[in-house]
Amino acid sequence: MLEDLGEAEAILEALKDVFEEGVVVTPDLAGAATTEEFGDKVCKKQAKYAVAK
């Protein structure tokens, strides 16, 4: 569904950015961020990619 809406690529790129930065990391990946903090960071990055289209 996200591919049909044209959002899949933006979300994948946002996830890559957040993981590569390594700043907002959840405890399952040896970090201290909450799921909400991680999600917020991904959403902010996704918005950057969505606008760039």
C-alpha cells in the first residue's frame, strides 16, 4: 500500500538515515530511546524525503 501511495521509498530512506546516525536507538539495539522517540525521528526524516520529490 505504501508503494502505491509513493511513500515506501521515503520511509525506507528515513529508516536508513536514523539507523546510520545511531543517535536515536531503542534498547533492543543497545540504545536508550523510546519507541516514540524513534518513530518521531523517522517521521521527521520521512517528511524531508517526501518533500524532496
